[in-house]
Amino acid sequence: QVRLVESGGGLVQAGGSLRLSCAASGIIFSINKWGWYRQAPGKQRDLVASITNGDDRSNYADFVNGRVTITKDDETSTVFLHINNLKPEDTDVYLCVAKGYSETGNFASWGQGTQVTVTS
């Protein structure tokens, strides 16, 4: 079973920066794609950014407006989300997702999320 654990969230003032991390564990043969989503209580999850393996192609939601960078470390099976110039509307739970192939076959696993709260 593939498990994802996010970290790095917290309370930050508007204009500040955060780096969120998401580490995958388990017997993983390959991770083909990573993604970061955010979700407010009672609302749908919105994609923030994604990155694919091999070509490292990244994709960003329009609302990030160049403030976000997604990177990954294949050796440690970790993905990062760097968020600059945080705004109060960025307050959400941020969740990561990984899709790939493990000892049990194809998988798509989600983490539990990390809370980001931005104060004005």
C-alpha cells in the first residue's frame, strides 16, 4: 500500500512563502504523476499544480498567477509545492496525490492534507 504524508503547512502572514512537502512510502516501482490540490470545507478539490515523471512537465492552475512552483525528488519519492506571495484566499487544506505502479499494481493515492492559513 502506498502512503502519502504532507507537511509544511501552517499559519503565515499575507505576502509570505511556504514550502509544502509530500513524501510517498511503500513498495513503489514508479510514480508517473504527482499533483497538489486544495480544498476548503464543503467545497470541491481544485488542482493547484501537477508534474509528470520523465519529462518533468508541470501544469498550473490559472489562479496561482505564477506564485507556485512544483518540484520533485525522485530519489526520496517526494514532491514539493513552493508558494510565494501568499494571500488570504490561499487558505485551504492542501493535499497531494500520486499515481504510479507499486507491488500491488497501479495506484492512485492521496495524502490526508496539510492546513495552510494566511492572515491579512
